[in-house]
Amino acid sequence: AAKMLSQLPQNKALTDTTGTVARNWLQTDSVAASQWINTLPPGDARDTAVEQIVNTQARNDPAATMNWATTIGNPDTRYSSIQRVTTQWAATDPQAAMQAVQNVANLTDEQRQKLTQAVQKIIDNPPPAPNVRIYRGNNNIYYGP
């Protein structure tokens, strides 16, 4: 399925299907799925596949996932993915997350400042337990399963 997808023209259906294939494959063989995603041409389909890496791997390997997030072509999607990785990383290692925010390319000064503030909020209000999922909304931090 993955090989066939890479040969089709880019459109919304291809983008959605690529995301689904990526998500399912990442759950069973993240190494092979990542290698395939790395071969996809720039565009919406690849961005959607990389988003699936962010969604499935941010808690397990935030440094590698951050590297993936920075490769997303769409600026809004890239920032959203970087934000997601940063927030999850800060739950387990806020100092490393803070350092990563300072080193990430492709951020505006305003975006970097927002991410820095978000990590600082997590430092000031740490999660109640390790490996807790962090949710952001309305400038607040929420913890959950």
C-alpha cells in the first residue's frame, strides 16, 4: 500500500490515505514506517505522515520527533507539531525541551517566545506523575491520561 501511495498524484484523498497508512504502520513498525515517510516527496501527504510521527512518537523519543516536526513544509502545521512535541517533552524533561526550543530552526521570535512560556508553565506547575499526557488550551496546561 505504501509503495502504491507514493506513485499517485497529490490530492486530499491521497493526503488522508497517506496519514492513515503512516499512523497504522507506525504502530506496528515505526522504523520501517519512518524510512518510508522519509522517501515521500515534499507536500501535504508527507506533512500529514510526519504529523503521525509526532502524534505517535513524541512521548517516546521527543528529540527525534522534534527533528521530524521541523521538516514539515506547511508553516502552520510545522509550528503546531513543534508545539505538540515541546509540550510532551517538557512533561518528562523540561530543561531539554527548553533547550530544544532555543535551537529549533523555522520558528519566528513570537513562536519561540510562546513555546518558551509554555515550557516555563510546565516547569512552574509540574505534572502530577511521570509520563502524563499534557494538553494545552486557553493558555492553560491540563494533565491527563
